[in-house]
Amino acid sequence: MDINYDLKVDLVFKYSSSVNYREYFSEQKDKVVFESQFWEKTFLVWFKLVLLEKRSIFENFISNIDFLSLSFEIIDDHEISILNKRWMNKIGPTDVLSFPILEANNQFNHLDCIEIGDLFISMQTAISQAKQYKQTIRKEMLWLASHGFLHLLGWEHNNDKELNKMLSFQEYLINKIEKN
């Protein structure tokens, strides 16, 4: 499989005006979670790693694209609760929601640009979980973003084996970003 190393990420990134948690970030390097350029680079690295490791059910038609497109929004617990109820029929906030567009029998394999879907993370929940797991908010955001990103690329975890495999690959992806 040939991988397009000139691949570009077309990212629509924003964070809700209600998300103003910068005071929780003690180090400058943690504040990058509010920067589009950080996420563009992160998703690009992750996408190339997924291709190199042949870890997507969409491998046949995503390996030759020039542009990968997705949207990513950091929101609050109230906003993610609304999405969770509307689309997942679940009450209350969650940490991450992803809405993939690709399907295994996708008919768009001839396009140069592939839209993979939408990703939402609740900053309030990320902050709470970072405290719970004794890690930086940046690391928690990377954890949640990698989880949602893999869902956009067709990953599922319907049992413990699949979940463990996914969590292990998330660690691999995050370690590649942390080294930079």
C-alpha cells in the first residue's frame, strides 16, 4: 500500500464560547488543546499511523486520498448532554462523542478528499477525568480525541478484547504525539 505522505488535514476546529477553562491549565504546553494547528498536526500523525499499521476497515479507499476532513469541537457538559440525548438516546453528559460518516461499503472511494465525521469533547468532563486519573488535561484531551478519532475510522469495542485492543492502540498514538 502506498501512503500519501503529502496528505493534508482539513480541520474545522472550534470551542464553545461557554468553554473558558484556561485557568485550569498550569503549563503553556497544555493550552495547545485550544489551537487548531495542534489538532491538525495530531490528526495528521494519527491518520498516517493508522494507515502504516493497517488499522482501519476503510484502508482500501483512505490510503490514496489527498485531504482528510473532519470537524472537532470542544464543548461543555450541557452541550454534550443535548447531543447525547438527541443522537445516542442517553441522558446526561459524556466525555466524547463521535459521529462517523464513512461506512464499510462506501461509494466515495474515488475522491481525493474524505470527510470522516464529527468529534465532540466535553471540556468539563475532560477536566474532571484528568483529576481523577491524575494526568494533565492535555493528556486527557489526547486520550479522548484519539478514542473518538478511531471511532471515526471504523473502530468499535463491543467486547473487552476489542476495547483492550483499541485502548492499546490509543496509547501508541498518544505516545507518538508526546514524543514531539
